[in-house]
Amino acid sequence: MSELYASSVFFRLAIGGNDLGAFHTCSGLGARVEIEQFSEGGNNGFTHQLPSRITWSNITLSRPVTSDTAKVSRWLDQIIRQVERKNGEIVALKPNLTTIAKWQVLGIVPVSWQGPSFDPAQSQPAIETLEIAHEGLLSS
């Protein structure tokens, strides 16, 4: 039996208990492990590949401007007064609100927020983008 995949997905973001609303795109859920090479004396057949540090990529979420945009503004205002890393959660949801996947995001801090560009000559929605850095992901 083949698995059915959601054709339309959105992502709910919460940080430190604050629900920042739903986003239409989410990218950057990933990690990279640095590898140190170690050559063993007398062994010319291979080089040991030893895992070292892990680097987490920044996560970027975007959406059309909605009333939830004010939630991001309030969160950024709190961070401006005192930068404090907080844990959060990203939940991938189907349109009927069924959870597809969840990620616990550890130690979140904002990297950038890009507000919308308004151009009345174009009939596209105004988009906002939020980029966050973090200290790790856990699948739930």
C-alpha cells in the first residue's frame, strides 16, 4: 500500500510558549556533521572518518501578511529588550489541521525578519519572512 502525501501543507511556529501563527513555507530544517580525517600509521588502505561538531542550518519561514504578523512583531520587541534563547516547535499540518510531523527547536534566536514589500502594480500577496538560528532539532 502506498502512502498518501499531503498536497497542501502549512507550518505552525511557537517559541517559548508564544504561538506565532501559520507559515506557508519552511526551509532549512537540517544539520551538517563535520568530519575529521585521521590517518593511521601503517594503514595505507583507508583514512578514518571521525564525526566531530554538528552545525544546524538556519530555518526560514515565510507567509502572506496576516493578523499573525503582529505576533512576530511582539516577539521581536521582547527579544530587542533582552535576548534570551527559547525552545520552540514547528508543526507541519495538513489543511484539516492533522499533524504531519513535529520538530522541537532548541535555543531559538532571531536572525532576520523581512517585512512585506507593497507594490500596487502587482497582484501578488505581501510576504513576510522570518529567519531563526537554533542549537538543535528533535523530532517528535
